[in-house]
Amino acid sequence: MDSQKEALQRIISTLASKNDEIQNFIDTLNHTLKGVQENSSNILSELDEEFDSLYSILDEVKESMINSIKQEETRKSQELQSQISQCNNALENSEELLEFATRSLDIKEPEEFSKAARQIKDRVTMASAFRLSLKPKVSDNMTHLMVDFSQERQMLQTLKFLPVPKAPEIDPVECLVADNCVTVAWRMPEEDNKIDHFILEYRKTNFDGLPRVKDERCWEIIDNIKGTEYTLSGLKFDSKYMNFRVRACNKAVAGEYSDPVTLETKALNFSLDNSSSHLNLKVEDTCVEWDPTGGKGQEKIKGKENKGSVHVTSLKKHTRSGTPSPKRTSVGSRPPAVRGSRDRFTGESYTVLGDTAIESGQHYWEVKAQKDCKSYSVGVAYKTLGKFDQLGKTNTSWCVHVNNWLQNTFAAKHNNKVKALDVTVPEKIGVFCDFDGGQLSFYDANSKQLLYSFKTKFTQPVLPGFMVWCGGLSLSTGMQVPSAVRTLQKSENGMTGSASSLNNVTQ
């Protein structure tokens, strides 16, 4: 009976999985169908625009040619009209002279006849009719402005759709995910000298494999890529994977998308756990500031677990200035101990923990302190960190501590042991935690110089831990382990550690 139920349960599970798969495929088909309709409408509009543009060009060329013909007609007409006018004037003068010469033949007086003959001769010599060119200055030929569009007509008749670029192929082997950057490389299935540029699209996802239609972020677009690879930098890896696709474009059209590729971009993401923090800390997702007025104390004042706010007041009363020293706590001034009534932290433990436990793997995050921060610690701790435990003063926490109050010190702390570090405190501290390898290392986040390493055996999940007094800290999470840190870890693991006084194997 039980075996039949188990078999039936497996069948039900398989059917449910298959139904989800089919439904997802139906969603994909509907999405594609909608895309076909929308894209068809868009391409028809684009075709109308292209032909309208072609018609406009033809109209402009036609208008220009018409103007050329009219200008030529005007020029020739003016030349011929001028010649006609000159000829008419010459003809009129010549006819008048002819009439005068004819009348002169009837003169009887020899002296008058001789005088008239001389006048006629002089006028004939000066007559414009004998200086005219009786050849038209221009011809009536207009064939030099004739057109023959047979070649263009043939070209227009062969108009066809521009070949669409083929889909590129993303090469996962050539893609690289490192140092919070992703380099995507692709190639064309065949050479295409018409390609002008590429468009790369990406989106973050927590699903392995092909992109899904539902519950996915929008694609981010990077346009006008001239080469066949592109590097995305400055990323926060707050999802496990990233989908990538690329398409080629010529001057007129974009090709189909490549098959999408999913690259793993998993990294540790955590925020500060407000519920774990000291009353005098003001906590946001990745920022914490020390607040002497009580920070979130107003929120907790009604809770019986937070009567420790009285203790905060006592700190102020027992210091010379308005800023309580984390090292000069007056224990005697506290109210009588009541179960659950004290604040979780005392003394240097203005502490807040991360909200995500590390149970395996290698992880990295960075911490930056405000310039006026008097004292702070950065490290990890077990979840079992006691109510009054301070970072580095128990065998369940490890940290580096920076003190800028009264004197400047930089030290590694664990199990109430302190090792002074003879290095300059960096602007930003990088924390590397290799849970399985039992290693916690601190780096200058900018230069990747190793500051200190703990070697131990983590027997419980650890939480990122932070202490801050008189100042603030900001976190950068969702970061991969930098390549330089991985290289340093390899070289360091091949050597004996110089910090054996603080190394501890937790039982």
C-alpha cells in the first residue's frame, strides 16, 4: 500500500512538473505570437517610411531636373530673342536704306545724285545688317537634358528585403566571470561584412537555464558595441545567475537574438540584522552608525528586554566628556541583573551582526569606516555569541580591531588574545572567509595586501560581525572573491602562518 502511494506520489509530482513545463512553454508561445504581431506592424510602418523617403528623393530629383530644363529653355530663349531683336532692327534700317537708294535713282541733278550716292555708300558701310551673324547662337537641341532611367528602373525592380544578419553565437568557454565583472564573447556563424554593430542584453535571475517569461526582470541593453566581446563591470552580484543574449545589426535591420546563455554570478549577499544590534547603533541595510542618543532605543524602550537603556545613561554619567569610552564602563552603576533585562552588549560591544549565515564555500565582502570613526571591529562570529560577549574576546568570534581613540592601534583579536598588526590601516578592509578551509583573512581592499589571517576549523555557521563606536561603517556585499585574493590564498596556504599565537582549532 505504501509503495503504491509512493509510486502514485512520484507520478503526481512528474505530472505537475510536466504541466508547469507545458504552461511555461504556452506562455512563451503567446509571448512570441504577440511579438510577431507587434513586430509585423512595426516593420510595415518602417517600410512605409522607407518608400516615402524614396518617393521624396525621386520627387526632389524630378524637381531639380525640371528646373534644369526650364533654366536651359530660358537661357536659349533669351539668346534667340536677343538675336531676333537685333535682326529686326538691322532689317528695318536696311529697308529704309533700300528705299532711300531706290528714290536716289530718280535724281536728275548730277551733283545731288553724287551726294546721295556717297551718303548711301557711307550708310551701307555702317549698316548693322552687314555686321550681323546670320547663324543662331544656340540650337533648339535639348537632348543633353534627356534622361535614361532604364538602369535605375531595373535596380528598383530588384529591390528586396535586406538580408537579416544571422544570430551570433555566444561562446561560454570564452566568457569570464571574475572580480565582479562579466566578459561576454561571441562570434558570427559566418562572415558578414554588412554588420555595423552588436546589441548585448542581460538580466539577473535566480533561475538556472533558459530565461523564463514570468517573474523575470527586464532586459538591460548595451547598444552600439563594435567588437565581438564586452565586459560589464561594477556589478553587484545579488542574484545567482545572469542571462545574456546578443544580436547583430547592419545599417537597416537588427538580426535575431543569439541563444541565451546563463552564467553563474553567485556571491554572498547580506544586510545588517537590526534586531542583533546595540541600542546605540542606528542600522540600515548596509550602513551602521553609532548614535549616543540611543539610536533605535526609542523603538525598544517599551520592550522589557531593553531596560538596558538605563545602562546607556550611566555610561554618560561616568565619563568626562559626552562620548562614553568603550573601555571605561562602570559595571557598578548598572541596575540589578534581571533575566532578559540587560542589553545584549557591554563595553566595546557596540556590535551588529549580518543577517545571513555562512555555512560553506568561500566568500568576500568589504567594509569602509567613516574618517572620524574612533573605534571599530570587523570579523565573524558564531550565532551563539553571548549576550555580553565582545567580538574577538571569545573563542566564538574573530576580528581585526581599529582604535583611533587616545592612541592609534590596529590588532587581530580572538579568544581574548590580541596581536598588534604593524601595517597601515587601509581606507577599506576586505574580508575573505573560507568556511570549508577554515580560514578568515583580511586585506587592503584597494591594493589586496594581506593584513592578517586566522586559521581555524569552523564547527558552526558564522555570521559577519561588526563593532563601531563614535562613527560609522558602510558595507559592500554581493562581491566575488577577487582574483588577487585567490592567488594570495594559494601562495599563503603553501606557507606557514606567522600568526600562530591567535590560531585556534575550535573543538
